[in-house]
Amino acid sequence: MDIPGVRAQHGPHKLSILIPVFNEFPTLEGLLNRVLDAPLPCAREIVVVDDCSTDGSRALLEAFAAQHTDTVRLVLLDRNRGKGHAIRTAIEHMTGDWAVIQDADLEYDPADYATLLLPVQKGLADAVFGSRFVMGRYRRAMYFWHTVANKFLTLVTNLFSGLNLTDMETCYKLVRADILKNLDLRSRRFDIEPEITLKLARWGARIYEVPISYQGRTYEEGKKIGAKDAFMAFMALIRFTFFQRRFTTHAGFMALRALERAKSFNRWLYAQVDEWLGDEVLEAGCGIGNLTRLMLRKRRLVCIDLEPFYVDRVREAFGHLANLTVRQGDLSREDDLRAAAVDGPFDSVLAVNVLEHIEDDDAMLRALHGVLKPGGRAVILVPHDPALFTAVDKHLGHHRRYTRADLTGKLERAGFHVCKCSGFNRVGGLGWRISGKFLRQQTLSTGQLRWFELLMPVIRIAEHIPFHRHTSLIAIGEKSR
């Protein structure tokens, strides 16, 4: 199915090759030349971060970058901070739409880039790991206990993440740039490997493995990783699984992923609006499809969102359905909403937790009015009560919270007749007040949402007891016939 506004997934336009360097002078020039010569189906950039080398590597890198100014981006750090910090620095400087990590020691062969890219070119993957234990062209046999440690760490990673990887500790991790840039990475040393893996799993990224060649080096040849690093990797698995669960810097996606697991809550919310929706629906602000999956039986369903990786997730899940179209678009632009109605106006528009993100919300409501048939309905859910505005709202990108008078007035000025405007979710309103006003939290807690999901039967009963203001308002606006 053609999905307007979403970039093609069949291969990258530019691959960023991220190379952390610390005292790799004997192998560095050979590695850089191999990276330059590696066959690729796309443009390349080489982002090299020198982690304060003292063996001549820095001078070599400066000369190499001067010779290849169109391809090489060189970052020089003023003190040694570790591989993880160097990779995080490289991510900040890269400009490609995909990235692969490359060590500078010639253990990994850049000729394998083409193999790593195969699942990408078929549109299958968000990340591809090169496995040293799925046999490639060649593999050097050495260091039995390193293999045992790698397999143990991979096993623990799989237990904690639900994946079935064969080689978590591999250097070769090829990842979509928009995902990589939004991962909340903290590690400074070799523990970056389990951290990236766990956070990609928590993201819900589609991870593939492919066989790669591996020519390990001895400690005499400069190998740096040892037993201490294996222990630190294990501790990182514990830390990022149980104590530092935040996996992304994108507050909206963090909240949507937590809500994705709150299936009872999503069904409860949808039950409030289902009767007002017709059979031709525009979902304005579909997010990652938490409510989309409940509307798949509609005769015509068009989903639109601003975030490319939101749109991609909905497409990956439901793009095979003939009645569904997914578009990337800016809901603050009237032209983008009109483009979503290219096959004709809708009998319903659903906008859940969208209006508060739009600076000119009046213009958006007028645009929604314009894509509806006469008699069509706009179903709008927004956060309620300006007194509940907290740092969480700011972190999520909310411009405001609404009163009933605010919301109904805006709908009427946009040309709607307001059929209904009612509160939703009293317990959530109380929780929002406690989290934001008393606990001073700035983000939604996944733990809180899990408890909320477990207590849904009690929460639905509490909805009928007027002990607190609702956290949201649901309004139904009808276009004049």
C-alpha cells in the first residue's frame, strides 16, 4: 500500500559509520581505508571520535580528515571518557538516516556492511545486529572464556528483554538514526552494548541478526575488554532493567509506549467515543496506534501524525489492510489535513490528546470542520482543568489544559454544534495532581500506569463518585447539515 508522506524504508539514503578511537594507531589507517572502500548502496559519512589518544592516533586522524573533508567528521575529546561516551558523542554529530558502530581494531570487517543492510533494504528492520556466533565467512577461534561470558550476558539480556539474540555484545549494531538519537543512553564504557540492546527492545524496535566475519585480536595486539568489563556489562543489565527503566528522551513516545500496555484503559476510553464514530474516520494524531487497533473494522480509516517513527509503527502493524491509509502530516497545517481527505470528506474525526499540543488550536478545529461531511462529528479528548497544569504537561509539550467553557466555545467558533462535553477519568486526575503538584514529577511513570491498569475495575466504579475533577474532557461537535 502506498503511504503518502512517509520516507521509503527500503535502504538508507546515507549511512553514518560511528568510530570510537582510543590508542589504535597500529590498525587505524587500515581500518579507515577499509571503511572508505566498503561497498554500499548509499552515501556514507564517517564520524570519528578520538577519545584523547596519546599514541599518534590523533595526528593520523587529523591528516585523514583533512584529505576526506566531504566524508569524514572528526571530533576530538579533551580527555578520555570511554567507548560509551565516544559513541554518544558520535550520535550527536551524525547526519545519516541509519548508523552503524565500527570499532577501530580490525576485529570486524567493513565488507559486512552490505550483509547488515539486507534486512533494511527489504523494509524489515529498525536495527540489525551482526552476530559472531551465526557463522559468517570466517571466524577466528580463540578465548574460550570470552565466548562463555558473551553467551552468558546474551542469555541474561534475552531473559530481561524477551529477545532471542545470539550475540548481544557485538560491536556491529546498525540502527535507524531517528531511533538512535531518541534513545536515553547513559553508559560511558563498554556497558553501552547491553544498554543499547535493552533500550531498543523496550522501544519495540524490530531487531534482526545477520552473520558476520570476526577476526579477534589478542591482548598483545591491543585488545582492551576484560573480566571487569564483563562484570560491568552484567551490572548494567541489572541497572537498566530494574532501576533506570527510562529508555527514550522522547516524552511523548515514552507515554504512548506505557499506554500501549494499558489495554483495559484503551478499551475503556474507546467505549466512551465509539457510539459517536461513523464508518469513515480520520484519526488526527494516531500516535503509535493504541486506539487505531480498535477501529480496524471501519470501512475507511485514515491515520495521520507528525512523528515519522509513529507513522512507521502504525504502518508496520496495519499497513497491509486495504481500508487503512497512514500519512505523515502536521495537524497545525490546514493543507495537510485537506490532503488526508483526498478521497473525500469523513463522517467522523477522532483527536485524542492532540489539541493541547497545537499552538493555534482554533485553526486546527476549523480545519477538522472542513474535512467533515455535513452532519459529521468531531470527537475531541483534551486534558481538563488548568489548575492541574504541571511540569508533566510541559514535558509532554502541552500548551494548555481546558475548561468545559473553553472547549465548547472553541468548537462553536469553529462552526460545530456541541452535542456533548463531559469529564473522563477522575482517578487519573487525582493521580496527575499528586504526581505533578506534590511529588514534583516531570514525566509519567510506567510503574504508575501499570498500577492504574491493574486497578481498572475499581477506577471505573470510582468514575461515578464526585471526589475529584476529571483528568480529561471528551467533547462531541457536529457539523451543520
